Amino acid sequence: MKKASFYRDAYAGIGIRIKPGAGITEDDLLKALQQEETENAGQIPSVTAWVTKEAKIQNTFLNRKAKVTAVITAGDMRHTIPSSLIEGGYVYQDDYNGCIIDTRTAYSLFGSLNVIGNQLSYNNRSYYIRGIVKSNLPLIMIQGFQKSQVYNNLEFNYKNNDRAEALASAFLQKYGLAVKYTSIDESFYARAVSALLVLPIWLFYAFIAFYFFRLFMRSRREFKPAVFLGLTGILILTVLGFGHLLFQYGGSPFYLPEKIIPTKWSDFDYWVRLGKTIKQQIFQMDYLTPNPKDILLKKGLSNLWLHCLVSVLIYLHLLNALTSCLKNTKGCS
């Protein structure tokens, strides 16, 4: 369940990957957002621009160095490299003196995780550590202080994520921000992975709930009507309570995004075209300049067939067990 919630939180929007040799600056992005706010007040997206570089950082006091991936950001750092905040906080957009590092880098440079407020050196500048994250790779995250910095990764977050991919593409075309780019519907893929991760747990939960319900109904003659009604209420509340906890921590196993529903039910070729589009998008991800966020998402997508197989096997086993329960009361005992 933890992995399912990780995918939902880390991939909540639309990723735009601009082709090498191109990109946009923070100035261009801010001008476009300001214009959009004027024309469509209250409907502008949250956009984070970021780029990665190989870098060396140093603790000048202890003369310790570390090789890391530098994540230079213009916007919300949470939407860049998937990570979990361990201590402190993320660096806000106008804080050009703060940084985030991961746990391994903290140990390499300082020998401890108690490093909030300490200084390190990167690219001939001093940064104060604002937070520590758990990540799959050693990194430093900073806000880009040069308005001319070119970014080739964008993260769009809209209130209505079902239409976010079309809205993001329209935004880029309207303001001429990027011509050659690949759009990745991260929210769609991440929620699909998340749903399949929790589906076996939900199937097991449904079987256990049905199993105890059958046992309880078999014993109903042993209780007085008032007692039976009270125990029925307790059983229902217990089942609903566990279901609520499972939903809160694991999410729903059912995901029906707007994009998979045709505008006309008579359009029988819609799903064929959608399948080709998704296949092409995943195919294009193989030829993008590698970055940690896309690599992790692709890994999750490559394991989808395994999650599907596990879910089908569990479903068939539980279906057989339920059939035994219904045909033979001894099958439930």
C-alpha cells in the first residue's frame, strides 16, 4: 500500500519533456502564466520547471565531497524527483540560498542526518540545508537563481487532471513555449499502477468480509433477535471501518478516468485509437533523455503485467473459494 500511495503522490500531473537542444526559461514561463491569469483568472495550472545535472558538492569544514545529481528547479520541488521528506522542509521558490539533500549524501558529507541549517558548497556557492529526503539516488535540490536558466522538464498540475494533458498541450502551443516535446500523462499511468498494486489486497479483504458474514449468518439462530441485530450492526461497522482505512492508506482499486470514456458510445474505434496513443507514448519514453522520474515510472509500467497476473490468480482462487461457500456450507468452515 505504501508503494501505491507513493506513485499517486509522486506522479500527480502531466510531464512535458522538451527535446535536447531546446527548452524554456523561467522568464518565458512566468510571462505566459501571467498572461494566462489575465485571460483565465483562477484557472491557471501549477507549473514546475526543472533540469538535472551531474555535480560535485562539498562540506568545506570537513573537506568531504560527494558526487550527486543536481536538480535545479523553478517551482515546487515535490513535483520533480520522486522522494520522501524525512526532516525539515522543501525549499520555496524564492529561496536561492537553501537546498535539499538526500540521506546518503547527508551521511557522506556530515556523517549524520542532523544537518538542517548546515552549509555546503555547490558550483562555487554556499547553500543552507533546509531539508533531508529519502531518494533512490544521491541528489541536491535547489531553486534556479538565474532567470536565463533553460529547463527541459515541465510538470503541469491542474485541478481537473482528467483533461490536464490536452490543457497542457494547448497552453504550450498558445504561448509558443515548446515545439518538439513529449507529453507524459503521469497521473493516468501512476493511478493505473497504484490501482493494480492494491487490487489483490481489496480482493482478499472482500473474501474475508464475506467469509465472516457467512459464519455469522449460520449462527444467527443462536442469538436473540435484539442481540443478533446489535451484532449485525457491529459487524457492518467493523467491515466498513476496515474498508475505510484500506481506502485511506491504499486507495481505490477502481480507476475510470475521463480519457478512456468515448465522447460518443457509437465510436467503437475510440479505444483502439486510445490504445495506440498510449502505446506510442510509452514507446517514446524509451527515447527520451533519461531522468530519474521517468525511469521510475517506466519501471512501474513494465511490472504491470505481473500485477495483472497476480490479481487474476488471486481472483480465481477466491472465486473458487466463494463458490464452495455457496454450494457447501462446510466449504466456509
